[in-house]
Amino acid sequence: MPKAVDKHPQSRGVGNSLWNPNRSGIASYADPYSAIGEDAGNAGEQIREGILDVIKFFTGVDLTEFFDWLSGIFNNLNFGNLPTPEDLWSAVVSAFLDPLSGIADAIGKAFAGTPLDLGASATKFDVWNAISGLLGIGQSAGTAAATANTIAQRLQARIEAGEIPGGGGVYFTDPFAYGTAAHLPNPPYSLAGYGPGAGTYGPAKITSGSSGSADQSVLVWKGSGSADRTELYVDQSHPLSTNNGVVSAPFVKKAAHGGYTYLIGRAGAGHIRAAVGDDVAAIQVVSSGNTFTTAASVAITSGDGDVFEFWYGKQTDPTLLWLVRNGSPIIPAFSETTHTIGSGNREWGVGGFAKGLGGIAGQAAPARLGSITVADQGN
């Protein structure tokens, strides 16, 4: 009779198969947990390699180095000897979060509501990038973004104010929570209006708070007639303490074609301002009633929910002006030397221009604003 051949020894625990309790690495059958652990580790390693290969094939992302780094932290990590959640968290904190502790602390102080001196632990740009990334600045639109963007602008203002030596920087946010009215209140605002149109730029409550939530208010154009109209507000109660500032606002609804929104700085004997329309933006100087566009108008594609920031002045050069949209400059810094800089020109404001539609009743309105924020800044 021919000699029998065992074609499937692995199924009967022969050699070093998974079913043999005496295979290498296992002292005896009396230690089944070690056998299970080794088997899970070996199987897990193959699964891990297969998963990484699939991820790399379909996405092009190679996570092998990350896994090797993680393995180095936990001494030959495998799926049969996983670290505890506490060990994993401690390792991640020590590797990633401890170096960012200055940023985390700075964010906490910013929320606390005081001007923030970052010291050497982190730059204000690190902190602001962290905050804006968490809140998704510029990624949302409409009224849903207004509250988050207002909070973010207030935090940024506190950070900027904290950069002023001695912590003496000024910051102020107005959420326009005045109820519905034709104009912003005086005080703190002084109104200058001109043009034959009869529209007004005033506050309006658009939602009523409930269950502990706050009311939602905006600054909105209340159209009237078919002619052009401009209304400018200057806040005379919260002047900045330095010559360098930033005025910012979330645009809940962008301007209609032909309408403009003005973010005003260095008000006193004239002012400077960013003029933002629906498809164009510029920086202007207003002096003796005349308006001069000092930066060539740039084409933009604005959207509901955009955040615009008008920056003026740096420590090294107070004549520099620039405009930022959703965190990115759209008008780079340039020097403007014709306007007045000094202690008599530290007020700020907001305004709008509505374009009359001629023979058609109505006006092309400026943007609807969720808030206005101003701060000294120490760039």
C-alpha cells in the first residue's frame, strides 16, 4: 500500500502552524493567552500592511512612516500588544501638543476677555490660525456664520490689543444689538450722510433669542427712492490708543451690484477706508470731502459670509495699508502718505453707499453686516 501523505499538516497542529501549541515562541500549551496574543499580533501585522497598501494605492497617501513612528513610541507596537488609551494619549500629547501649549493657553486667555500678551510662547499668527481653523472662518455663509465670525473677530481683536506694549491696546466689538431703527445710536456714533437718496443704514433684529440664546442683529440698508445715498458712521467713544489698527466685519449678505460697504479707519480730519462691493474692492482716502482711490481697484468674487479686515499701519511703517478677505490679503500692503496720521485721527467707523437704480424704484444696497470690530494692532 502506498505511504500516506499528509497534505494539510497545518490543520492538525503540525510544525509551526497556528494550531500547534508547541510552535516556536510558545513555551507550552498551558499558556494559551500567549498563543492568542502572538497570533493576534502576527495576523494584525499582515492586516495592517494590507490596509496601508490599499490606502496608498487608492489615495496616494503612505502612512507607513507614521505607523513606524508610532511603533517607536510604544516599543514594537503591534495589534496583539496595543497600548492603553492613557499611554496613547500621553504619547500624543508629548509628541504634538506640548509644543503647542502656548497656543492653547493663548486661546484660553483670549476667550477670557482680556487683552492678550503672548510673550515668547507663540506668535499671534499661530494663535489666530488655530482659532480660525477651529471655527472655519470664511467657510460658512449667511446668518449661520455671523455669530461665529463675530466671536472670532472679537478674539482676534483681543489678541491684537495684547500686542501693544504694556497691554494698553483698545478693542471693541459692536454686534448692532439695538433693535430695529433707522440709524445707529448717537452716542457712540456720529452720522454723516449725503446724496439725494433717502435710504438709511441702520440696525435690525433678524432673529429673537430663545432658550437662552442671543438675539441676532445686523446692520442693514433700508432702501428708499431711486437715487444714490451714502451714510457714514464714526465711533467717537472708542478711539484707538495708537496709530495702527484693524477694522473688520463679517458680511452676512454681500453688497448688491453697485452698492459698497466702507470699513473706516484713522477718522478725524478726513479718514481712510476700505470700499468693498460685490465684485470689486479698493482702499480710499477721504479728505476735505473728496474721495481718492489710492490702491487700484481689484476684482473680487465676494460671497455671503465673507469676513473683510482693513489693516492700517505697522510699527516699522505706519503708512502701510492693506485689505484681507477670509484670512488672505486681496490688496497687499502699500504705502499711502497723503492722509493724516496722529493722535487726532484714531477714531474709526463703518458706512455704506447705495446705488440708485435710476428710473426703477429702489437702490443697490451695501452689505448686511453681522458686527463691526476694531482693535489696536502691533504688527
